[in-house]
Amino acid sequence: MDPYGDHNRKVLSPLDKVGAVKQVDEVVAEVVESVAEVLSVEPELELELENNPSLVDHLTDLRKQLVKSAAVFLGFIILIFSTINYWFPYVTRGHELIILGPLEVVKFYMSISTALAFGLTLPFLSHFLWQFVEPGLNERESRFLSLYSPVMFVLFLMGVAFGYFVVNPLSYQFLVAMGAVNFNVMVSAQEYIGFLLMTTMPIGILFELPIVALFLATIGVLTAGSMRKVRKWSYLAIAVISALITPPDFVSQLLVLIPMALLYEASIYIVMYAERRSAVTNEST
């Protein structure tokens, strides 16, 4: 216990002031030394940045590729939106749709234009991204992406076509017929386009399963044996995904589940073929 209460005093003595000045001088000296060290290393850092590509350069290249993709996407939107009267009957399939306000027309046109532009931009986006990552890939990975990027786009189109010609009309007729029993069914344009996109775009993405499995097998993450072992759990996951991306009716879910199960089995054989081919190549070398 301090009998003089020095711990509470606010007025410093001259000795205290001298000690505080010394502490400040020591801190300043340390800061000056640190700055001097940084300045001495700066030329070496500049030389290293000149010899090696910097992160800024990589980000600049990525930005260029994304800007080109955005320009292609915007061009497709303008093209599709300006020609909407020519392909509009293929979207509505002759169904009588209603609009609930003037803005719903714009929402309908922009929704379908954006979806179509996205699908048409995918191959260009894949090509631009491949150009960005190609310098950092090894020969095997670069060959895989260059060969199978077109296949990915074809599978995506097959999935969208399957949804458009099979899943969408069957599920739409089933749900409308079920509602017509007790209701006067009037479908708005916005609800219809949402239903159309739900039954086409996600299915196109799911059809990429064989290529995804082949890529994982190429980098050594997946094998045909492991796919067989988890077959039951994979079917359960496919069933859950099918239920999430399709309308809430058994018909559309079953229509998506069956081809996805077939694609999974096809992926096993594709991975098996890739493994055998890789083994033969390794033996020959």
C-alpha cells in the first residue's frame, strides 16, 4: 500500500518526464531501424517482382478474360432480346399466359433472354478461363481441358434439351391437369418462365456428371472402385438433388432421377476406361 498515494497522482516529476522521453526515443529508434531494413530490401523485392509474375498481373489477366466473357454475354442478350418475336412461340409452346402488370412483360423477356444468353456464353467463358489457367497447368491437365470443354458444352445442351422436350411438357401438363380438377388454372408469364427455367437449366448442369467424374479420376481423386462402393449413397444424393431442382411432383422427379442414375453408371465405365488407358500408357513408358 502506498501511504503517499503516488499511484493516483497526475503531476509528473522532472525525473518521470526524463524517463518518458527516453522510452519515446527508444521506440523511435526501433521504428527507424525497421524502416531502414525495409528500404534496404526494397531493391531486392523489385528485382524479384521483375523476374516473377506478380499477383497484380494475374488479376489483370483474369479481369481481361472476365471482361471479354461479359462482353460476349451482353452481346447475346442484345441479340436475343431484339429477336424475341421470332423465337417467342417456342418458349410459350402455345400456352395462354397472362401478365399481372406492365413490368411483368419486361421481367419475362429479360429472364428468358438472360437464361439463353448464359447458355450461349458458356463455351466462350470456358475458353477464356482455359486461356487464363493454361500457363499454370501441366500437360495432362491442359490436354484434358482442351479436349473435353466442347464435350461439356454438348452435354449441357443435351441436358437442357431433355428438360425442354421431356421433363417440362410432361410435368407442366400433369400439374395443370391436377389443378384443373378443382380450380380455374391461369398461369402468369412470370410463373411460367420460372417453371421453364427450373426444368431445363439445372438438368443441363447435372448432365455434366460424366465429365466431372472423369476430371476427378484424371487428377487421382476418384476411382471406379470408390464409385461402386458409394453407389447407394450416390443414388440417394441424386434423388435428393432431383427433388430439389424439379417441381414438387413425382413425375418430373422420376424423369430426372432415371437419366441421372444412368449417367452415374456411365461415369463408372468411363472412369474405368480412363484407368485402363492410363495403366497401358504407364507400362509402355
